[in-house]
Amino acid sequence: MWPSDADPDFGSFVAQVCRELEKQGHELEVAAIDKRGLPKTKYLRLARDARRAARRFRPDVVYGHFLTFAGPAAARAARAVDAPLVLTAHGTDVGNVERSRVAKALTRRGTRHASRVIAVSDWLRMRLVAELPELADRIDVVDCGVDMELFRPRDGRECRVRLGWEGEPPYYLFVGTLDERKQVLPLVHAFTRLGEGSLAIVGAGPLREELRDRPRVKLCGPVRHAQIGEWMAAADYVCQPTDGEAFGLVTLEAMASARSVLATTRGGPGEFVTAEAGVLVDPTAEGEIERGLRELARFPTPNQAAREAAAKHDVRVQAARIAEILGGA
């Protein structure tokens, strides 16, 4: 097993799959980039570390996350020990392939020797196959799942007291990078037009200054992944109107926390957000986010139907599916 770019917070979706595979009796050796912001030479170091780990560990299969730069490194590690290769594609991979000829060439090189490629959503699979049609007959769709124990229903009022979230109901939450793709500014504008409620924004990014001093809006800054569940429990509704979401882990975590969600039609959330769990909107269409917020207010809190829908994507189930693919390689 060989994931990369999985630090404790930003790569939590990869790390949780690794932990679950180990719980299910599989033995892993990890070569990873565990920090962000390092120079591009980090990929050379990753390739070197992966080959050394493979020669020492002698794996039955090499498993790599992120195709563009980690994929070729994983492929070299697999060739070094004559082991089969399985890769998982995430949203940044497809974006890289679509924007850059260099990234597309690197991705094609990395996937050429892969027995199977896993996409975290069918939406992502279709985009990847459109760019690399040679993958069509060896690509599977398995998302990274959700930790149903970490993300669980809790008392919302108690969570708000602990977190210092004051304000008037209903309570809305946004979690993510504060940038244009996440549509956080349109969300704030739509929320303001509602004229009631409180909105907490968890995350950091270039739009932070534009979000300061907004009425009924609490800027929380970034928090560790283990604390996100408490913020979700403190909210009545969780809003993720992203313009292009490869999977939608935050949305799935909110559903596991028994919270109704506002999610995007432009990406993977439409594959798991049921009509009972929340509202899907096209965040680029005028008035859609506001419509979604008004419709969302009619959903119950807590929402047990949302948690039941999320349970189908329990990380234990998804890890077992991944293990089956790795074994078949």
C-alpha cells in the first residue's frame, strides 16, 4: 500500500482508508509527502523514498494516490520490485490533466502500467476518461468513505457553547478553502438576503479579508480534521455550494453527523445526497444558492435520513472494496 500527499488534516481522507485497511488485517508501508508548501523537489524525494520502501517491504501491490506527480513515482516503485500498481485519482488530478499538457503526459506515463485506476466519483471518472480514453476499461469508482464514529450526532446546543458560537437560529456552517471555486462569497451574499440565522465559516484562503465584519457571520479560521465533527454537530445545516467538487467529503461527513446539507450539482455529491438528506443546487446559476438555503430550512435537525444515506459510504465498507481491487491486481 503506498499513498502520498496525505498529511493528518488535508490528506485525512487518504489516511483514514489506510487506518481502516490496517484494522482489516492488511499490512502497509507508507511513503508520503506529509507537509504542504514544500518545493517541487519533494516529488523527487517521494520517488526515491517509494523505491526504497518497496525494495525493503517487497509489497504484493503498490497503491498510489494522486496521479499527476505521485503516479509516476508509484509506477517506478512498482517496477523496482515487479509488483502490480493501482492508483486513485482525485479532483486535482483531473484538473491538472485538463489544464496542462505536461501534467497530462505525466499522468499518462504514470497510469500506463496501472492494473486498475480508482476514481473517487463517477463524475470524476467521466472527466478522466474524456481526457485519457485508454483508461475506460480499467477504472473503478470507489470513494474514500466517511468515519461514521468520528462524525456522529451530538447535542448541537452543547457544541455551540463549547465552540463559543453565539447567534440566532437557524445555524448554518461552511467548511473549506475560502476561494472562488468553493463559492463562499455567493453563499454569504445569499445568506445575508435571508435576513435571519447565523453562519459559521471554517477554513482559510484568499477571500478571508472580504468575509470580515459581515453581519451574523462568524469567521472561525482553520481547524483540525478531528474537530470538524463538533462544528457540524453545532450547526443545523451544512452548506458546500462548490463549483466543481470531485467527491464532496465535507458534505458526506455532515450527513454522517445527521445534518441536512446544501451541496452542488457540479460534481460527486449528487451521487450520494438523497432527496431526504438535503438540497442540490447549481452554484453558478443566479439565485440558486438562495433558493437552496430557503428550501434547506424545511429539513429536520437532526436528520436521521441523512445519516442513513451516509452509512452506505462507511469507510469500513469502502476500504473493503479497495482491498478487493488491490487483491485482484
